Amino acid sequence: MILVNNPGTWAHIYAPLKHAPWHGLTPTDLVFPFFLFAVGNALSFVMPKLEAAGPATFWKKVLKRTALIFLIGLFLNWWPFVKADDYSFKVFENVRIMGVLQRIALAYFFAAVIAYYFKGVKSFYVAMLLLLGYWALCLVGNPVDPYSLEGWFGTAIDKALLGVTHLYKGEGKPFDPEGLMSTMPAIAQVLLGYLVGNHIKEKGSTNESVPFMLNGLFIAAIALLVTGFCWDMVMPINKKIWTSSYVVYTTGLAILTLATMIYFIEIKGVKSKISSFFDVFGKNALFVFALSAFLPKGLALLKIEKGVTPWNWLYKKVLIHVPGLPENGSLLYAICVITVMWFICWVLDRKRIYIKV
């Protein structure tokens, strides 16, 4: 998402680095659901400790983590507190409340509570209930046109509970792709990741059982992919309203990706500098994501000349002149941003500094 969110210019982006206009899927649309799936995976490894510590410790840690992640997201929406054009103060009345980190916080919270109180297969039933319930709500909310920008039922609820001024308006009208109601199926995505993590722990504890564990993962992945593809015929795969078919299909892809990586990296021992490159990102994932939003917004206030800031200077003065398609220079700039962020994470890793919430 750092690559996607930091092009040289939004006017020139290669198609795979764009979100689908509405229905459908691009590689970019896989990042967020994969991250929620990974949140569920991580939850499966910490849940035994939380269960052993008791309800008081569980609620304290989960509420604290939820609040911190949500508030960081809200802070980034408001930051840098003044407008870049005239430096006038940004009143909170016009600040978007929801966002990527806010969805992660809420999905993590409800998934953790469900996993804590509904052990094992019961969590799976709750996840299915969330997906089917969301499908039903879409149909009841607008039987005629339930999956369109104008017809999706969740916008009316977001307007009523959050207020129009606190909604995202990137679609040309008040509509939040990380709204309250579409968080419901996102919770199911975290739960599915949690259940997969449990499967890996329980079935892959010995060398003899690992092949059976991987077989289970591949079978589950294919089953979810087929189910998501079939569900798409009646409930289109759509990231912006986070449809149930989108959850099922992307979870299938996430399991397939995870199982393949386990096979090659953990079993075959195939490791290289390429795989090591990504390690430092994973060790400070939340920090580097927040930093990649914090820096460009802050540096946009420091104008070198009209339209040029310390953040976009490299693109405006150098990379915009890269030969070939204008997308080349825009992509090269995004790669430069990735490199800078990697270097920061590498330094933190060398110093064994890991920023967690």
C-alpha cells in the first residue's frame, strides 16, 4: 500500500496499482484483506496467552490496542491540522472518522472478542453468520439496486451515525469505503485468518503432520475461491462495500499464498535476499504504514515553489522527465518512497527497535 499510495502523480498510474472502479478486483484490492487475514493469523498465536491471563487482562489489552490503532488512524486523517493552501486550521467537524487503521481496529476488536468467547468451530459459524447476515442486509436495505454506489444501504447508516461531514468523499459524494456496516464482513475476514492460524498450529506441530496441514490449507483455499467466484454471480466482488463474496474470494487467495510460502520457505528452505528484504517491513508494519501517510502530509506544508514541496521535489524536478510513458516516472517515484521506508525499517531492525501497540 505504500507503493500504491505514493505515486509521483495520481494522473499517471499503471492499472494494477489502481483499485477497481467499483465491482471487480485488481492486485491492489488484495492488500487490505490480506492484512486483515494476517491480523487473524497473529491473533491465533496470542489468544492462548490472553485466555490464560483471564478476562480482565484480555479486555485491558484488547481495548487498549483497539483504541490506539483507531486513534492513530484518526490522527492521520486530521494531520497536519492545517490546510496546505492557506494554513488555516482544520476543524474536527470536517475530519473523516473512519479509515484503514480504524477498520483494522474495529475488526480486530470484535474478532478478538468472538474468538475469546466462541472457541474453535463456533467462531467459524459466527463468521458465516456475519457474511450471510451482511448479504441479507444489503438485499433488505435496497432490493432493487443493493450493490451500487447510490443503492448500498450502509451509506445512510454512516450519514446518520457519523455525519456527512465525517465521511470520505473520494467517489464524488459522501460514501465511506471503510464505513460502519461494511466492517461487519471485515470482522469475518479476521476470524477466518484466526481459524487458519489455529489450523497451522494444531496440524503442523510435527514434521510428520505438516503435509496434512498444507493439504488442508490448499483444499480450503480452492473451496473458498470456487465459493467466492460462484457468490460473485449474485453478490458482486466489491472492495468498496466489502461484499461477502469479496471476503470469501480474497481469503481463498490469502490461504493459497500463505500455504505456498510455508511450503517453499519453511519446508523447502528456499530463502533469498528478496524474501529477507520484506522481513524488516513485517517487523514494524503498523509504524511504517503510518509513517508513509504522516510524512507526505506534513512535508506538503513546506513549499519550495509553486506546486513543489520537499516530498514531491524528486518527482517534479527529476523523475517526471523519465523517458517513455508518464507512468514510468510516477512508478519510479513510488519505488523511491518504498526504498526510503525500507531503509528506516532496516535501521530500526538493526537497532532492535520494534514499535508495537
